[in-house]
Amino acid sequence: MTRLNPTPEIIESILTRVPEGFIRYDTLCQRVKLDRNIRDTLVNGKIAYDGDWWYDTTRLTLEQAREYRRWARPIFPEMDAKGVFAEIPIPERIAQREVRVYESGDPSSARQVLTALNAALGYAKPDDLCITPDDRKALNYLLDVGELRKFDGLIFDPLHVGSKTMRHLAAQHRLAPAREQLVELLESLPGCAAPQADLIIRFGSPVMNELLGTGEFKLFQIPGTRKGQTLGWVRLASADPQIAQQVANENVMNSWDKLLTVCGDLIRPGARDGKKARMKVIARTYTVSNAAKRIGVRQRTLEQAITEGRIEAFDDPEGVTRLPADAVEAAFSNPEYAEHITAYETLTTRDISIVVEMSYSTVRRRLQKAGFSRNDPRWGQVRGRWNLPDTYHEFRAILKQKLDEWHTQRETESAEQRREIEEQRRIQSEMHDELRARLVASFPTWQNDGRIDQRIYLRVGPPNSGKTHRALEALVAAGSGWYLAPLRLLAFEIFDRLNTQGVRCNLLTGEEFIPVDGATFTAATVEMFNPGQSGECVVIDEAQMLADPDRGWAWTRALMEAESPEIHVLGPATAQELIERMASSAAIPLEIVEHDRLGPIQIADHHWPLPEIPQRTILVAFSRAMVLSLKTELEKMKRRVSVVYGNLPPEVRRKQAERFATGETDVCVATDAVGMGLNLPADYVCFYEVEKYDGRTTRPLTPAEVQQIGGRAGRFGLSTIGEIGATNKHDLKFLRKVYYEAAQSLTHARVAPTVADLEMIPGTLADKLRQWSLLQSIPESLRGAIKTADMAERIELAQMLTDREVKLLGLEAALKLVNAPARVSSRPYWYRCARAILTDKEMPLPPVAPREITNTIELESIELSVACSDIYLWLANRREFKSFGQHEPEVREMRGEWSMQIDGALLRRINTARRCARCGVPLPLKHRYSICNNCYYGNGRDDDWR
């Protein structure tokens, strides 16, 4: 909200818009940067101040301003966030009014009404303004055109009286009768004072609060008879405070003496008589709550009996309601007398049904037929009916007996249920222990006689340290083998690189196989690795993925089941301890090869705001929506932008990366996919965000993530130095701290279930997968290094298959089916493919993509089509499902066309900024929600109104 700089012109502009013509200093300070030391510099011929009040000298004299301050409540004139006033000055509005008066048809009557209202200080009752019928017509006209307004039966001039002032005056008008009564009452009493509690009973608490706020009456406190207690009294403001205090004190002390005549002589059981009147009264009476407990009824029941006059009660000087002990004891000892009180006790339908041993619905019907409440009838209405006893105490005794019997029976049944549950748990635990033992026994030891001829070369080092280059040299020198990548894009990059060098190499991913004649090498995604055909050398990239909950099992299998003599494992130092332990467990010789970064890297000295991001920068965000919004924002700044994110088809990611690498674009906006070995020749890595959603919660980046992603800055041979930065000071400070922290070492690799494992477990496929995860059937020697993989997505898919369908497929094929690369949005298509396979039909083609991409909705739609085509191709490339994917060439061609459409759309600079899901306006870059603030707060008001 804008605060105005103080000048005489600004103060004058404000005062000319205040109907009352004056305003308080502190009200001005809300929107003006005032300082008491500069007050004199702001005074001119049109404005002046008097203490804390500023007034318009062209409309008010000093005496008038002081008089009006007693009853007026001026407010700051309405202004928007940029400091622009909503209304023109009062003098200009008065001039405009003259036009309306002239157009009224009877200007003289209209002026007569306005003159009369001005003489009445700007407000009056309608009858006080209208002497003739013409005056009434003129008043109605002025109200219709908005020149005058009506509030709470009063007419007021908005050019002389503001809304807050009018509310205050209307309240004063409304309180006038009560004020006169209170003044008359207090003047008739000694000391012109009365207890506040008595006045609240007579006038009501809201009216008393408003009357006390007028200043004509004073609230004062006197000590009560209890320690620390005070009692409120009210006096006329003009009364002598000392006399009022004395009268109040005497009244309280005398009141206790008077009560001794009404409280009786019986001292309640357990009480001790006192020496003073107050203690004597307390000893001979009960409070309402204690009396209710003594009689055995609810407090509200006793209060009702008191209201109906069925039992005597009175209020003491401290405002506490008391009942004589003799009356309470009579109700306690005499059931017939107590019935006068218990008749008001409300019962529950449930309690009645228990006592008369009828069903709940029968009792409700009988209550309705008798004309009583079905939910809370009174005891006096139902006693003696339907075999109910004649007294409430008998009713409670029977109810207690039956409830005790019911609770005893329930406890017996619950104990038996607990015994059965414990027995079931014991049996289930034994079964689990037995099943876990069998699964542990079948767990691979990964030890064999050939291990002595193998060697793991663990190449550890930061990004851009030459690990991959040296490992590929060893792979080529070995003559045959595999390169295993986490991404299709990275596998394709190595496939292309080796073949360009003249080294024949195949490409194998879940969705495609590109054979090359005479090839002895294969670049593959790690899940496609066949350990039985390892060749002479295997290169396992991004070894930190061993710990990935979803995919880590594939790295574990590659590391522990590869049969090649050489196994080159590439990863950061955080993976070293875990891999050493795993190699030791399988008795595989291990050699550590440390790699240092080939080019220097540093944290930037200052942050880079979005418009100042240097060329050859990777700008990092952690969601598709943010990446696309940043793309649009940067393109508005005339920047050339590439994008890389997870949902983007690999071919499109490769083209986007190539444009950045060749300098066709100068900024690449990417998710943390760039940290997975994607080679982008960037000089800078800039973090737009330093928090990411990890599937469970939004958390700050870890040192390992910052080092892995930030390490992509400064490619060897292409940059002299790499720099890591952020778009604001706070995030840059965070990066400077975290980048140099020691990253936490990996603790566990992951394993997935085999078909043999699942065959041992009973239940549906979803049950088998869930049970396998819960059992954690890892040998004791490996418990500290191995955990089971996250089966959540596979379980979701497995739950869509019936047990009969799994048996029809066979467990091995069913397990492959749920391993398909589905995600939440593509699950429906996966299920359609599964249904086709189960009914021996051709798998359906992926959903048709939009012909043109003009916005993010169409972009998301075509990305879904590509994701569905990946499911089709993945299933069509499995031996078990190949016959159901006869349209594989056609789907592959469509997928390629869709990928080119996406790339073309991103190249065309379509507007990909996030928009409000309700009204469609663009959302701020870091807006956390799917709707804008205006829609959110607008809805809030609508809900409140409804």
C-alpha cells in the first residue's frame, strides 16, 4: 500500500475530501509519511492544526472544529493502492450538486431541504426537514439521485457527515430513550450509583456497553467480600466519586445481613458456620451447580425449576445464585418433593429404550404419538408411561443397573475379541516369520567362483571430472560390453557418440531397439541390461541412483549380477561407502579411481535477477509448470530459450539441448534432469528455486543435489570457469552455505522382487507386492545396505487387475505388465492396453493428440499422447505382449511426429505461463496455488455471504 510523501498540497487534497472538514493526526499517518517535527512546514492558508487535529480553514473555524470533534468520527478518504483518490474534492462535489438541484424541477424546495439539513449539522429526521409536501418530494428526489442518504431512520448529507460519523450519531440517537431512563434511575439512588449487574439485567449488556462508551456514565470497581474479588458499579459522570464508592461499599456489606432472613437456619452437610454474615449465608446455602449435584439433576434442569418457581433461590451481592440448604436437602431426602424439580429433567430416547427394554425406533414412535419431543422429552411428560417408574431417582437407578450389566457384557465380549485378535496376530506373525525366512533363504548371495576374475573400478568424482570419458575408453578397449544410463536421452547420446567414433554400438531402451551390424557394444537404459550377456566390460553411470526408491533395484542388479571381468561404476563420493560394502558382501575386488573436476567452479559473488541472467546459463526450477512459465517470462524479455523437463519426449529434450549447445538459444530452463549426466555446455547454473517437492513434502535442496546440479556449470574445454548462482540474495546465501557442506553418504541400495519371491506369497498380485514390501526380507548381513524398492506405482496398477486376470496372464507376464512406464495421468490408457491383452485383442492406439499446440493445455494433452505411446511401445517390445502391438511402426511414427510438434511449439514461443484455473488471468511466477488471489478472496466473501 502506497504511503504519500507529506506536502501542504497533499494534506490540503486529503482535507478537501473529508466531509467533516477535519481529521486526526494518527488517521493521516495511515497513508501519509508524517513526522511531528515537520508539522509547521505543512501549514498554509487553507489548512491548520490544533493539537492532534488538522482542519480545513476554508470550511471550519477553530471553534467549529473543536465543537464538532465531540461527536464526529472522520475517516481517511477512499484511495487505491497507487495513491489515487476515489472521489473529487467536496467543493467540486458541491458545485456538481447545484446542477442536480436545478434539474429537480423545484430548486427552491430542494435548497430549502439542504439548508435545513445544514443548520442541523448535516443530519436530521425526515419529518424535521419537510414542512410542505413539496419539501417531501424534493427530499425523495435528493435521496434518489444520491445527493442525500438515509441511515437508521435519519437523513444525512454525505458532503458534511461521513459514514463512520453517521453510524456513531445513529447509535446515539437510538440510545437516547435508554440514556434518559438510566439518568433518571441513577439520580433517584443514593450516590447516583447502582450495581452494574442490576443495570445489565434491566437494559441488556449491549446497550449498557454503548451507554458507558458515551462518557456520561462511569464504571468503577469496589472490593467484594471474597479475597481478590471486585464488583462493578455504575455512576453518573457528574456524581461525586467518593460518595458513590462509599454507598456501593455499604450496600454490599448490608446486603449479606439482609440475606440471613431468607437463607434459613439449616447448615448444609459438611459446611462450617461463620462469624460474619457472608460466611453464615454461604454455610446455609448451595450454589446452583452444587445443588444440582446434591439433588442428582443437570444444572440446566435446576435452573429451569428456579425460573418456574418450583424451588426458592436468590442472588447474593457477588452475583452468585444461591439456594437455601433446607430446600435442597428436602429435595434430596424426599423423592416426591424432588419430582417437582426432576420433572424438568430431559431424557434421551436411548435411556428410555434401555429402561423399558423397547427398541429405539419404537420409543421414538410412541413419543411422537404422545406429542412429545422424540429427541429430548422431559421426565415430567413420560413418568409412569410404558412401564416407566414413578420417580426420577428410580429411573436413574434402573438405568444404572442395566448399563452396568451391558458394560459388563460388552467387556466380556471385548476381552474375547481381543483374545481372538491376539491369536490371529500370533498365527499371522508366525506365518510372516516363516515366509520371511523362506524369502531370506532365496535371497541371492551374489557370491560365485567367477568373482575372483572380476574387478569393480569405482570412479568417484564431481560432475565434469572426466569419469564417463575414461570409462568409455576402458569399455572400447575391452572389445565388448554395455553402457548403462539412467535416461534414454543419455543412452542415445553415448550410442551416437560411439558410432560417430567408428565404434559399432546398439541402442536398447524400454521403447526401442536400434541394432547396428557387427556391434559388440550396447548403450542401454539400466533396466534393459541382461547380466547373462555382459560382455567384457560394463559401465554403470550415475551410481547414486542405487538409492532411488523406485528405480534403484536396476542399478543394484547391474552392479551385483554383471558377469563381465571389468565393471566401471561412475558416481559421486557419496556412493563410495555403500558400493564398497556391497562389493565386499559379494567378494568382488574393488579399486577406487578418484577423479578431480577438470575445470574450476565457484559460487557467484552476487545474485542474477531474471532480466540479468547471463548467456549460456542453465536456469533450474523443479516443476514442469514453473519451467514453462519461466520460458514465457524470459521470452518476453527477448531471450532465446530452450527447455528440458521430465515429461518432454527424449527426442525433444535432445533437440532443445542441441539448440543450447550450438548457441541458437542462450538460456536453458530445466528441471533437475540436467543433474543426471545430460551434457549441456553451460558456463552458469542459476537456481530459480532452492526447494523441491519430493513426492511427499516440499523441502530445501540437499548438499548432494546442489553439488550434482550445480556441477553442470563450466564444461571442460568450453569454459574457463563455472559459476553457480540464484535469482535473489536469500537463495544465493543458501547455495553458498549448502554447496560447500559435506553431502550425506548413501545408506541403502534397493532390490525388487523376483517372480520366485512372489510365488511364495499368497493373495492377489497387489497383495503379493504389498506383502513383499512390508516383509523387508533382507539377510541380516545386508540389512544395513539393502532395502526393498518402492512398489507404490506397481501396486496401484496391480490393483486394477483381478486375481483371475493375473492367473490368466501368468505371474511373470503380469509382473512385466505392471512394470510398464505408466503414471497417474496415463493409468487409464495402460488399463485399456491390459484389457486388450487379457481379451486377446490388439492394443488400442494412444489417444489422438491435438493438431496444433497454442497453449499449455494442448501441450499437456500432446505430452500425454506421447506418454501413452511410450506404454504401447514398451509393451510391444516385450516378448509376452509383442503379438498385441502390431501397430508398433505406426505408433513409433506418430510419436516422432508428436515430439516434433512439441519441439516446434516450444520453438514458436507459445505462451506457456501459468493461468488462473477459474478466471484465466496469468499467475505470478512463484504463486503457489492454481487460482489467483482475486478469485480466492472473492470466493471467500461469497461463502461468507451464503
